[in-house]
Amino acid sequence: MSELIPTYQLQAFSSHDGAPADVYFPDYAAPATRKIPLDRPYRGDYYKISLCLRGTAELKANLETYAVGPNCLVLATPDVIKQWLHIADEYETLSIFFTKNFITTHNAATGKLRFFVAPPTYVLQLSASQAANLAASFRFLQQKYHTSSTERDNILKNILNSLLYEIGALYDLPPALPAASQSRSQQLAAAFRQLVQAHCTTVRSVAFYAAALCITPKHLNELVKEATGRTASDWIAEAVVLEAKALLQTPGLPVQEVAASLHFADQFAFSRFFKNSTGLSPTAYRQAG
């Protein structure tokens, strides 16, 4: 699935010469050196944590749409499908990018902080005092990022590790405690959506996902509707459409190859599905974009 939507490496954001990078603290005041279409669905091979200082934005992460404003904490983990639907001109953040290897080479922070492995939400609204405290930690990290030292990486790892624990407390999910209680419907709905992200390009049958969760298709539809307000079929269709839109944005890729990549019987079946879901044929969508 990961090859259908572009996956950006950290150096696409951080490096002027394409050299690998493990950690990056962007200077958003500096002129942009490259244009990455973040308004289209994409994945990243990195983690990113941002604190919104001012302005607004709208983020879609794994099919959920989030409004981002001042004092919002934004978490982006590897392989999550992201799309920035809107970013205001005055939008300003403190952000840190880093690879999984950077934070886990010498410690196991990501294993201890459950919010970092399975975020309950990708956008967390903080109070003004919480945001101010977190901003101070970001700026301390930023200072050390720009300070030359033979131990710079180790210093950054330790500060970043502390930042993760600080954020873990904000999520109110202590690593030593079991997961916060959820209803059975919520747990199964969350598991279903993870399965959809992994398999939607090859399987669109509700029965497949129900069997994987050891429940009936009817029960799956009922519990997903109860937990999310939408049916299992709706979630599957939206995930497939997301992948299809990303493929259709590839110049020169025939619609029949898009259909084959998504395991439709033929181009006509894909076109019918896409038009039923979006109101546009694949060709019309491509021309409109």
C-alpha cells in the first residue's frame, strides 16, 4: 500500500543537498527551498511534533479531519496518511522532525510512551499554560539543535526524550498503566480502521474485515456506525478513494493501471466505483485537478 501514496523521506524537508538527516528543527522564517505538495495525500518516514503558536490549519490524518489553531499539539507518525487541506498565511508553529532510529537507537522511549505508538488523536488542544510550558521545551531543544557540539546528537536525544514524556503527560496516558478504558465498540472500530489502512487497496469486502476481527459483517457495521457515525463500507470506500486520488495525480498513469493497482476487475468497475463515491469520473477528477 505504501507505494501508492508518495512517502517522503525526512531529507526532503531538511536537506539542501539530499544528505540523510535524523533530526530536523525547521526555520519557517527562512525561504522555502523546495515545494512538496502537502495539500495532496502523502506519508512520511519520520515523526513530527508541532505546537501551533498562531494561525489556523486543517489537517486530514488517516481519514479524520482536524482543525488546528493556537495551542494545538499536532503529532504525525510514520505511515499515517496526511493531507493539509488548508494552511492560513499566518500559521506558525514550533516543530521537530526525527526518524524512529534517532529516538530508539539508544533508548526505548517510543515503546514506553503508548501515545507515540498509537495516538488517540493526532491533534490535541492544550490550555494556554500547557502550551507555554511546552513551547519553552521546544525552544530549549531548538537552541541545542543550533549549537555545535561533538555530543550534539546525544544531547538532542536526551532533550527530545524528555519532551516526549512531557507530551505523554499531556495525553494523560502514563506508560506504566494499561490503556484507558474504551467500549468494546470503540476498540473494535479502532482495530477495523487500522485493518482498512493496511488492506484497502486489495480488499474492499466488509466480510473480510469482519472475519479478521472474528465478528459478523452485520455486527461490524453496527459497531462501526455506533462508534463513528459511519458504516464500515463508508470507511473502506473513503480509504480506497484516497489511494485512487493519489494515483490519479500521477501524470501519464493510465486509468486502467490505477484500476489494476487497486485490484478492481477492470477500468469500468473502478470508474463506476470512483464516480459513485466522488461524483466525478476518474478522467474528470484528473482534469479538474
